[in-house]
Amino acid sequence: MDHADPVYLRQPPVPGEERFLSLALVNTRFDLSHGAVDLLDDTEAAHLWLVRHELLTDRTALNGRQHGRLLSLREAVRTLLRARTEGAGPPPADALDTLNSALAGAPSTPRLAWSATGPHRADTPDTGNPVAAALSQLADDATDLLVGTEAERLTECAAQNCARWFLRSHGARRWCTTRCGNRVRAARSYAARKQQ
């Protein structure tokens, strides 16, 4: 990204976003020192995010209803991540319904592909409706994350006012980035000095 981008677009990615776009989707809503930031706050911003993540082409329009579905999917995935990590039973039915509707919106055709590393699955989503295909890919990615072995490493950042999710690289990791960890340590140090 170039330096003309707002600072919130230059937030460092958190561990796991490079493998799971659904984590990147959930992390489009977060807090900075000046307040809450939503990278999908309007159709233009949501379109830009989908294009930057190669889920849509620049020429594919995003309307208000589709934007609403993207926001609903983001909140459903967030709810499902929380339910998965808390292990307190089934999540709310509306979160499951939202994810399953997105999955069904653009079914994919299973394919076998072969590369230099060998055979692998390369499903091709139905491209009749590119936005539905993008939402379906995000829902499929979230499903893979939730049912896969990586789900055991899922965690929400422990820093106050940070709502980002990530995959822990080790069991003791509690913060999505070093920036959040440094903020927590600085606040703890300040509180300790203040008590003296």
C-alpha cells in the first residue's frame, strides 16, 4: 500500500490473516486511539476491501444490499469464532444461518488440479454472481477455519479495546500484534508507578 493511504489501512496484519481471509474480514472492525474504525463502513470501502483481497474485480459493482450481506457475514463469523473458542455450546442460529446462506449463495464445482508440488483440490466457485461468489468464498474459508486443526489456536486479542482475532503462534501469546502487547505492558507499568 502506498503512504497516501490512511493509517488504519496500514495496520499490520495479524497472524493467520495470510492463510484465512475470514480472519481478515472479521478484523476489518477494530479500535485505534481516536476511536472505532470500520474498513467496510460504506459500499465503496467494502468494494475496495474485496478488490484488495482479490475477491472481486475493480469493475464489479457492489450494491447496498450486498454490502449489508457482507457486514452480516462479518458479524456472523465473529460470533462463530467466539462460540468456537468459548466452547459454551452451539452458537446463535442466526449466525449459522447467515454463514450457511453465504455458502449456498454460490456453490463451487470441485476440481482436482496438479502443480509442481503435486495434486491438490482447486474448487471453482460459480461466477454467475461475483459478489455471491466472494461471500461464498469467505464463508467457505471461515468454515475451514472453524472445523480445522487451526481452530485450537484461535484467540481474540487480550489488549483492551482491541477486537481483532488471530492464530496464536505459541500458547502464551495473548496479543494480535507487538503494538497491542506494548500498549498493555506500558499501561501496566504506568499503573504500577502510579500506585507507588
